[in-house]
Amino acid sequence: MQSLAGKLVLITGSAAGIGKAIAKAFAAGGAQLVLVDLNAAQLEATAAEFAKTGTRVRTYTLDVTDTQGVLALRDRVHQDVGPIDVLVNNAGLVFGGAFLDVPLEKHLVTYRVNVLGLVAMTHAFLSDLISRPDAHLVNTASASGYVGLPMGTTYASSKWAVIGFSEGIELELRELGHHHVHVTAICPSYVSTGLFDGAKPPMLTRMLTADRLADKVVRAVLGNRRTVRTPWLIAVTPFLKGLLPFRFFYAVASMLGVTTSMTQWKGHKAA
């Protein structure tokens, strides 16, 4: 993408945390914002902050697991502002703990939000991106999408799915001749938004800030990069996993604290 100026950017899970930070970074480049979130009150408060800076913002309350709601959102957005140029699938959640200690419904809702909601949003809005001259799809995955994560098994595996979906849809777009639509998967380690309170970043790394990650995301969009893998340890993880034998790789991961990083997870109290 050559420029963000005037681009219409729809971001799910944008009332707070990473989504809000990404919205700020896009707005700084001159983009117009369509902010979508389940939390109506928080969404309106965020929109009010943007309004003070003169940023053009539209807000819509949505549960991304509601398929009919997603389709209704698409119709409303088209009626209000027209087709979008950038879709950022950021809505997500996590429930930590030993697999059997976490209620089944929490495992299932993790997949519904992190995977099925993302697929539904992409299915609804991909035609918009294809119709625009220069467009981008951004999917928030995770560093855990490259590794098994004890005490976060369904969260990590949902992010494996996001990475696989991102790769597949990019290749499909190329095969169909839609070379102007680019795809970026965001794969950060732990970000200090409250969602991972209690989690401990692996050795030699630290908690990321949402603003720093958002800057990397916007740079990746402008550079049409396929992935954002940060910090440095995450950037080399796929290479090391492909190179090292399974047991040796996870022995190293254990030594660095990767496999024990979710042991003390607390997360948002509301979760």
C-alpha cells in the first residue's frame, strides 16, 4: 500500500488495547476509521478521543461470532461510508489455565471469536478489498501460532489457524489475479494490554507495548509485508522449529520459559 491518506480502515476489537493502538497509527497516516467492538460504551469513549483530534470515525457495535450481525454490519458500512480499503481482524480473547480446568464453553468461544469471527468478517468484506485499487487484509495472530502453548492450548491453536488462513487467502488472491490485495499476519509475543496479565515473557524478551506493535503493523502494511513477528526471538522461531528436532526445540523453549509463560496467567478480571 503506497499511502494511508483517505483510506477507509475497518478494525474489529478496536475499543481498547491493540485494536485502539492500531487505529491511532492508521489515523496518524491520514486514514478514515471504522471502529467495531462488542463493548459499546468503551467504543464510544474511544471514538470521542479520536473526534477531538479531527479524525473521521464511524463506530459499530458487533459480536463477530454473530454471522447475521456481520452481514448486517457490512450493509450498514456500505450504506454509511461505502466499501473499505483495509480490514483489520483484531478481535480476540484468551482463557488461560490447564485444559481440563477451563470450562468447555470458554475453549469453544475462543475458537468462535479468534477463528470463526475472523473468517466471517473476511468473507463479508473481501469483495470490498478486491474492488479497491490498493487494499490490505490484516489478521491478528500471535507468536503462539508457531508453538504449542501449555496453559493456553486453545488460544495458541486458534492462532495457528489464523496464520494458516492468512497464508492460504494470500495465495488464493494471487492465483485469482488479485495482486493488489495484500495480507499481513501479526504475530507478536505478549503485549501489555491487560489481556495477558500474569503471563511472563520468555527470557531475553520483554512485554511489548500496543503502540510500538501498532507502528510495526502500519509499516508492514505500507511495505506489503506478509508477517509482523516481534520481538527478535519470535522472528527466528519458525526457522528454529523447522531446523531443530521436536524434543530439542521444546527443550530450548522450556529453558527460555516459553512453555511455562502462561502458568500464572490472570488476564482481564472480566474474562
